[in-house]
Amino acid sequence: MSFRRILPCLLVLGLLGPVGAEAQSAARPAGGYDGAAATGLALRRLGTTARVLHIGAHPDDENTALFAPLALGRGIDAAYLSLTRGEGGQNGIGPELGVALGLIRTEELLAARRLDGGEQFFARAIDYGYSKSAEEAFRHWPRDTLLADVVEIIRRYRPDVIASVWSGTPRDGHGQHEASGIVALEAFLAAGDPGRFPGQLERGLRAHQPLLYYRSAWFGEGPPDVQLNTGELDPLLGASYHQIAMASRSLHRSQDQGRRLDPGARRTGLDRVEDPAGPPEIGRNPTFGRYGQGPAEPTPSLFAGVDTLLSQRAATAASTLEGGPGRAIKATVATLREYETIVAEARSTFNPLAPWQLLPTLARA
């Protein structure tokens, strides 16, 4: 992860030669941006190691408003995992259905992520259309196979936070939605257990336990536990995060998901599940919408209690190890903090009209 964070610096300085498509994708997470905007977005990514995985059943299930403030605004790794390609849905732009529609909706998701800065994953579930219950959905979806897919993506992506679109209860209103919420929670609990799906570990993956589990706040009672201010204007991009999110949402054209790009105060929220292993009993607040209006009230961070800097992770690792390994890691903490200070300086002094002025600071980093 640390090399991925430093890679944009090396590319700017010309210290790396031609790189493959995978490395280019890592260096340019927001593929819809070029020039000064791309440079500024790369600088934001140098300051954090935080990572969140959003999980839903279909293309367009995702809370699009999560991605722009996290991925673009704060440089956080944010990805959406769609269990299906959406091939069982309607098509508002043409005659394609089934597999052909799944291809269209796949490309719509990829285009949306290029705009809002997120990454995109898929599992292997097939969208066969509407279902009334999770029980019905699991008659079509082999539950262990689907769970293995989600656990493998968690172990590969290694997020700090899992944010489920759906609650995993009948309140989700669609059997595939409910099944998605159930599998997301089961995967959160299973990914850190090396006894679950050991074949993945034999292929080189490592068990990984995300630290926090959230679900969409429109199922909760009262105000959300965490709110993100999406109405904030980003001067680097010339739009608010809400406007970028709505432009991203509008790319789901086959589902008639066009949205107005209204400026002004907006927020979106998530509810934290304090005991993921407990019963999924939740209330419902029908007044809270997917894209709320009004200013966000101060709430805890989405990453409350999570190490989100390299220096923090090193300090935590040093405290858990004894002897030489612990001392060796502890010796790097001061260097990493100095690096983070220099990166913060680069971000604060970045001038889009004179980007070359960053070179001495990036060289120090």
C-alpha cells in the first residue's frame, strides 16, 4: 500500500519509466480527470491509507454520494462491490436485455467510478429479476460460493471499513437486496478468520478483519451516526461533491437515473453497527432520504478509532511486537511522520497554474 501511495510522486518526478495499465490505474484513481485536477487529486491520496468497501446487490444500488467526498475530496480508497451485473433489470435506452444489458450496466458502473473517483468490483451472482425474500434469492444464488467471492474481495482489497447498502432484513424490499445485506455482514465476520475459505490463503491471500461495519442510514431511527458533507464546493474540481455524485448517478442511463446537478447544502449518512454479530433488529426512519438536504451536523469520523496514516500503522505495529522487529518498526515512525508533514506541505502549497513548483517538495518526500 505504501508504494501505491508514493507512486504518484515518482511519476511526477519522472523517476519511473513507462508503466503498465495496472500501475497507471493506481496512479490515476480518478480516470475522468486530467492535468492540474489529476495532479491535485494524486496529492490528496498521498496523505491517507484509509480504505472503505461499499457492498450492494446491483449496479445503481450504491449510495453514489459516498464516493466523491471520500475518494476525490480526501484521497481515500473507496470501492463499490456489486454482487451482480444487473442483467435482470429494465432497459430505458434500448432493446438489450439479459447478458447484453449486463454489459451495458457494467460499463455504466465503470464510467460512474471514473467520475466519482471510486473503484469497482463485481461478484458472480446473476440478477434474475425481482425476488420477494432472501430465502428465495439464496435458492438461485449458492450462498457459500457468493460468500467466498465477497470474502476474497475483502482479503484482496483489505478495507478498514465495510459499508453495506442494505440492512439484510425484509425492510430492504427486494430479496436480492436483503441477501446482499446478509452476505455483506457474513463476509465482514468471516474475512478475518483463517479457518474460513483456507484455499484463498493457500493462493497467497491473507485473512483480513475490517474494523468497522456500517449500513445505509435511511434504515435507522433518528439522525445518522456519521454524516458526510456533500454540498461542499471543491475548488480544484469546480463543483460540489453532491453535483459530482449526481453526474455519476446520471451515468446509469439504462435505468433512467438522471439527476439534477443542484448546488447547495447536502449531506449523506451511515449508521454504525456496534455489534455486527448481534441480531439485525433495526428501526426505520422514512423521512431520511438517500441524498439529504441541509448542512451536516458534526458527527464522529467514518474512520473513528482507525489508523489512517502510515505513521499510525507503524506505531501500532511496533507496540504489538517485541524485541528487534518492534524496535525496527518504531525507528521508522519519525521518518514516516516527517514524510507526512512534507506531503501536507505539498498539498497546501499546490498551485495548479505552476505545478512544477512542487518538484523540490516531492523530491524531499
